Amino acid sequence: MKLDWLEVIGLIASIAVVCIFVVVIGGGFVPITSFQAPKITFFDFLWTFRLIDILAQAFVLFAAATCCAAMLRREKGEEE
């Protein structure tokens, strides 16, 4: 069985995106200041924490570009 490098790269990229998302959601980034942050609700957190929005938008754009490239690629044996 021949190893398809495109699938391997896609798998590694998917695992990396999931790991980054888990770290961000899990609170892996510690604030620089030492004051206690006010208690906010989950939805307030989603609307005010811009890093999640940017990561989600980047993932959606990457997924859309990948899907478009997959739909428009030529099949083996297809003539021009």
C-alpha cells in the first residue's frame, strides 16, 4: 500500500488544530497581569475572546479552500 502524503499532512494538521483548540478552551494561556478577572458567562466569553473567533474563521476558510480544491482536481485518466 502506497503512503499518501496529502492524507498524512491533512491528519497532522487536523490533530494540531484540535490540540490548539483544546488548549485555548482549557485556559492554557495565562494572563500577564495578576489581578483577578471578573466572573463572566460562557456566551460573554465567546463574544469577547477574539482568539477563538479568529481560529474558527481560519479553520472555516481552510476547510472551504480544501473542499474546493478536492472538488476541482482532475481524476486519474481524465483527458483534457
